[in-house]
Amino acid sequence: MIQRASQPMNMIWHPKKKILIACWEGGEITTWNDNSKRLESFIGIHQTTVSSICWSSNGTRLITGDIVLKIKI
């Protein structure tokens, strides 16, 4: 179970692997690898709430967008 003080805003599974990405109100992005049972956090990529997230169709790229219209690839 993943718990944070802020609310999750969006979650998406990798198109081919057992990897879940979660985006949070404060700009944090977390990955959960279901095979290795490993959780990783990425802080500082966004400074505000991450509102959008999408994998490329082959799963090689991830794009995120926040509420102040900043996009990260």
C-alpha cells in the first residue's frame, strides 16, 4: 500500500510491464514495480500538482503535466 499526506491525482500502469506510476498533489511522482515490490519516489520534477500522465504506446517514454501547464518528458 502506498500512503502519502497528499492526494493521488492520477495513476497509470506501464503498457507492457508491471509498473504503476502515481502522481500526487504536491508534485511528487512515485513508481511501484510489482515484480520487485520496489517503490521509488521522484521529488522536484514538478513543483505543483501533477494533473496528467501518459506512457508512449511502447512504454519507452513517460510524459507528465502539472496544473501550471509545465510538461516533462
